Amino acid sequence: MKTFSHGGVYPPEMKHLSKDVALEKIAMPKTLILPVLQHIGSPAKSIVSVGDLVKKGQVLAEASGYVSVPVHAPTSGEVSAIVQRAIVSGKVCDHIVIEADGQEEWLDGILEKREWQSLDGEEIKEIIKNCGVVGLGGAAFPTHVKLSPPEDKPIDVLILNGVECEPYMTCDYRVMIDRTKAVAIGLRIMMKALGVEKAIIGVEANKPDAFEKMRDAVWSDSGITAEMLKVKYPQGAEKQLIEALLGREVSPGKLPFDVGVVVQNVGTALAVYEAVCEGKPLIERAVTVTGEGVEKPANLVVPIGTSVADLLLRQGVDRKTKKLVMGGPMMGIALPSADIPVVKGTSGILAFNKTVLHRPGPCIRCGKCIEVCPLHGMAAEMVAAIEAGQVEKYEHLHVLDCVECGTCTFACPSHRSLVHYIKRAKAEYMAWKSEQSKKK
């Protein structure tokens, strides 16, 4: 069975908690909080004011550049506040607060039905951009940009990522099971936007029913195949998925389009279908709410801007819960509180009522971090340079190439938070490079 060649780990899957719970759309919360920065790139720019009455699907913040997308109202109501606060990454931006009026009134003309076959690639990408679609696998990169590779980088394959290798996460699995046809159409739409004739759907072997449904949905398309992949983390990372399916290596400092490939997530394919065929902007997404601290684990269709607290109240949370995580346990971010909104890149909310705290020890030079890194990274050497403040070594050690998958931290017998060091190093390096360029 296909997989990537170097490294990887096998964390407990824990998908049994929620995998058999079908997607369920939740009731609209009374209050929604929408950051204008929900994607990689420039923040959207707010175009509403406090006191404005808005309708469902209306643009609240418009794109501020090419690598940017608008933010839309998930419901009708009143803009009650626009406040500056931090998002989970620590960056500060405007947050638009909407008090729902309970009417769910759509903006006139927003739900435009289209026959996607009659559209050309540029029209498709414009619709995707205007509907605020970003990658829903976690990175939240604007989809219209990803579907517009440089002219000197010809693309011959689109990979649809249905791997979902993060433990606990099952929202992509349920999207493939419950919205199969829409995902398949979204894939074909993205193929047309890219102008490619070949696509591969990759699904891990622990999701055989999802694999079969996706394979059967595209069996009549000669250019689309489905491949079952070995269960190994991080099989769903772009570079590892490309190697496993195509045998192509994305070199350090390079991107998938340098080897003729674009990778898109199955949730993104669903959002593309809804945008292009139904005229629906990205105002909701599938979210897994699970963990030992959740009484009723589920896969929910959640309006963007819903607070984590609302989701936990709905599903029930153990009073002994000690830790909340947005995303999966390997790459997710621990939350300081439940007063955090779901954004476009939120795939899951995890609640843990048991935490094991280890006192980090010194590096014992065992080489485990090197052994498991799928990119042949030198985490121990990176951290040594970081602790010594040797910023000039970061480029040589390929710090920026780290995808922060967490395999090194998972495997470290000294329980060192290696990924946290590397995240800090990336910020330090970019600041150092900026200072160096000013001196020239």
C-alpha cells in the first residue's frame, strides 16, 4: 500500500468517538464573532459599521489584495460591535460581532444557481474568490490563488486530499460519506479551473467506506482515480501525499506546483461546489467536536463565528476538562478559553479531561526526531541553534521548510516541545531577514 518513504509516526487514531455520527447542521447561535483575518495573506477590510443591519451572505469585509478573500455574514442581523482582539495565532485584527435576528434572510441575488460546465476557468476562480473560499484542510490558503499557478509552472495533476491523518478528526470523513456527489463535482470544477485532465483522490486505509464512495462517484471519469493509502502520520501533508501518490519529491524551499501538482482538501471541494453551483459563500463548515471530555462527540455543520463555548454547551462537556484544542492533537492550538470563534480553518474542537504533563529534559542526542521527520529535518540541531540564538543558521537548517506536523515532539523521549521552538524560530528568522534587508 502506498505511503511516503521517510519518517512518520503512528499515534492512537481515536476516530471511533465520532466517525459514525453523520453531519448535523446546528441552530444559528444568537451571537457570531467574525475575525477579518481567517486566511493566509492580507486581512479582509471591514466595510460595515456598528448598527448596520445585514443579511445572510452579505460581504462584511472585502478582500484587501490578491492573496485575500472577503468575509460574509452567516446570518441576518445587526452589527453590534467591531472590536480589536487576537485570533488564535496571536495576531490582532478586527472582529465583527453580529446579533442574529432569527430571520435567516438571504441577500437578494446571492443564491445564484449555475451550470458549472458553461463556465471557463477564470470565471470559476472569480466566483470562488468572491465567495471567500479558502483551503479547509487547516492552512486556509485562498483557493483562487492556489488554482492560479504561475504560467511557467504547468500543472498536470490535481490531488484531492481525503486522508485526514490527524487523530480524533472525522469531519473530512463525514464530508466524503455524507456529501459524496457534491465533493466529486467540486473536484471536477477545480480540474476545469486548473485546465488539467488528471486527478487522484487519496484516502487512508482506515476509511474504506469513504474510499469506496469516492471511487464509485468518479468511476465514469477516465481522468480521475482513487487510491487507498497506508495509515501513517502525516500522510495528509502535501509533500508526503505527492510522494506517496506520484513518486515526485518536492525539494526544500519548493512548492507542489514546482512538480506540476496542486493539492486540495475534500472540504474545499465541497465549498467550491456550493460557491460555483449554488452561489453560496463560505459561511459554514464541518467541524468535529470530540475528545474524552465531550459527552456527545459529533460532526457538526457550524456557522463561521460560532463560539467554541456554544459548541461545547450543545454537545456537553465534562466539568473535569483540563484542555481545549482547536484542530487536531498533533498540529492544533491549545485554547486559552472557550471564548474563541470557529473560523474558516477550524476543523475540530477537542476537549481533554486528562492531561499528562512531562517535565522536559535535555536533548539526549538519540536521533528520534531525525528518524521520524518526513522531511529529513534536523529538529535537534534546529533547537540547539534556537537556544543559542544563532539565527543565521536557521536557513541552512531549513527551519522554514518545517510543516509543524509534530512528529518530532511526539517521538521525543525527553518530552521537549520541539515544534514550539521551531514556530518561534520562524518568526525570529523572518524578523532577522527583514532587518538584514534594511541594512543593505
